[in-house]
Amino acid sequence: MVHGNQRDPQVWGNLLDQALASHAELSPHDMASILWSMSKARYHHETLVKEFARTLSFRAGVTSIVTAMLALDRLGLPTESLRAPFLQQLSGHCQELSFADLRRVLMALARCWKQAAVQQDLLFEICDATADKAIGCDPRDLVAMPQHLGRLQFLHGPLLSASADAVSRLVASRLSVLPLDILRAMDGFLLVAGFLEAGAARAQTLELARKCQLFGGQLLKSSRQSELWNIGSQLLGAEIVSSQVWVLWASEMVQHSPETSRARGVAVLRQQMAKKWSLDRPPEGLQEALQVLLRPQENSAASAWKARFRLAATCSDIALSVVAIHPRLHQLSQCRKIINVCVRVELC
């Protein structure tokens, strides 16, 4: 439905007028799908949105209501007409939902959290049920949880612990994982760390973010340029806020650029993003990342290896000890060998 005349107002108006006329025959899934297509095309049909929201508020299941909420949020419309009755129905019944449905609920609440706060008691109920049903699940199903909790500014200990354990297992086991998932985990841990006071918990959270950074960087380096564009589009859709995540992606895109200078590569990347993604202005995190790439660098090769050295935080003592014993190893070509060992150990 979104292909072809995607932004033709007349085509969209005609299609949605027909959908509105026959809405009594549509299932909640059909209505939610139409709203989602509208959000992808950035087309708003006020009468249809009101009617669909009214109908979905009392006859939709979790999947349909979550899809509809996300669609309205993408269109910049209030979600309260769906959200309020849905949360009332949810209260006291979270344990009856499946793990997959609970994940969808948290995702929707996290994406729409700026519009209205969720009561703490209900968040506890949702997160308790999610943590209970996460036991024995695929660790890949938990990688987005830190991002959801960070956006909601709700640090639920058991669910965060389960998510941290899942990400650690993913990194250590080398299970197949999408770059988007590991980068969402990194974004989430950085968000969560911002709400923690200095101490062991914050240090461990930042350490997990560093591991995700290393792993995510490796996944991006092994991706083709067309794949990197897809990943960038996914990061945009996932509303990644951390400039550190965007730096990883943008630096790889610039590396693939035929331009000889970094500044020219960044400029070309801006133009391509504006054309491919219809971006008037990049989101704040991406904007900061592009500015970071434009900062003067003493030596690009040395800077890259210094960055890798910093990332291997838990292994830094190994490298420093070896350099202290062998002073001649300060040469960049020799340091690479040490840092490569550190990175391999860090990812284990």
C-alpha cells in the first residue's frame, strides 16, 4: 500500500476514504495495518484516524493496539485515545500475556513515553511479568530491553539483570545477531548508565556498552555499503539517541566513500541521507556524530588504534604492562599486535 504513489495526497485520500467507508468490515489487524502504512507514507487522514482509534480502543488485541499506537506516534499524533483504555485493561492481567506480547507493550510505552508518564505500579507489574517469562528465552529477545527501560527512566533490577546476562552471552557465544540489535543494546546501556550514580553498577553497565561497541563495530566492518544503508535506516527507525552509536555507523559509511578527505566524505553522506531518508535535518545523535567525524585528528590511523585501545578497557593493563617491559613497542605497528590481543580477549 505504501509503494508507488507513496506521497500522492489524492491517491491516499481516495484509498483511505474507501477504507473509512467500509471500516465496519475491517478487523482490528486490518485497521492497525492501514494506520501503519499511513505512518510510513507520512499521510494523515484525520477522520479515519479518529474512527479507527475509537474502534480499536475497545476491540483490539495487544499486537493491533501496539501497532496502532506506534503508527500514531510516528505521525506525531497523540496516542492517549488508545493508550489510556489499553492500560486500564492491562492492569492486573500482565501475567496472562505472553512474553512476546509483553515485549511489544514495553516497546510501545517506551516509544510513546514523552506524551504521558506510565504509573509506576503498572510498570512494575509489566516488568515483573516480563522478567518472569524471560527465563529460558532466546537471549536475542532481550537485547532491546535496556533501551526500553532507559527511555521510560525505569530501572527494573531483575529485567535489567536478565538483559545484561543475555547480551553478555550473545557477545561471548558469537550467536548470529543483527547489527541493529547489538547497537540498540549499546544505546540502551548508555541510556541506563546516565541514570546510575558512580559505582559498581554504573561501571558494569558502561562495560557492557563497550562490549556492544566492539561487537557492533565488527559487524559493521563486515557489512557492504548497501547493508550499511539498511542498518542506518533501521537505526533511524529505532530512534537511536546515542551519538556514540551513530559514530560507529557514520564512520563506516565515510570509510566506504570514494572521497579522499574526511570532510568531503561527511558532506556527501549528509547529501545522501537527505535524499534517501528525506531528512531535512539529522536527529540530534546523528548530527553530533557527524560533527565528531569532522574534528581535526592528529593522525587518522593512530587515532583509530587509540580508540580501539580505549574500548578494550578491561584489558588495558595487559597492554600497558607489555609496553612498560618493552619500550620499543610504542611504535604504532607494534602496538597493533597488543591491541588486537586485547580486543580478542575483551570480546570473549
